[in-house]
Amino acid sequence: MMGSYGGGMGPLGWLAMGLFWIILLGLIVWLVIRLIPGSNDRPTCPSGEPAMEVLDRRLTGGELDVQTWQAQRSALVAAQRDGT
């Protein structure tokens, strides 16, 4: 028969190739998730600074009054406690 080069990879070869790609893609997804800023437990702002520090700085800078600061601080503490 002309043009025939054997039976190909066979079922075990296809299984090994599929497992290789699944593991490789899983590793890539895991690395991307780990490298995304803010994937830790503390809420952060886009600059990477913890939200509680930003809130305290805004209070000392006069951007917030004490009542607003207390409300936002309690919301942050509740979010950290709930894990959201």
C-alpha cells in the first residue's frame, strides 16, 4: 500500500498527549491566578495598597469625616471576616 507509514500513535499515545495538554493548561491557569494582584486575603486597591491603609490616609487627609470613615471601616472589617 502506498503512502502508509504505520498505525499512528495508537490509543496510549493519544491518551498521553491529552494528559500532557490538560496538565500544561492547568499549570498555566494556576500560574495566572497566582500572579494576579490582589489574589491574597486582604482587600486592596488597584495600586496594591491595602484598603484599610487607603481609608486611614483619606481620613487623615481630610477627605472623609469620622462618621463615613467608621462606616467604611466596619464594612471592610466585615468583608475580611466573611472572606469576600
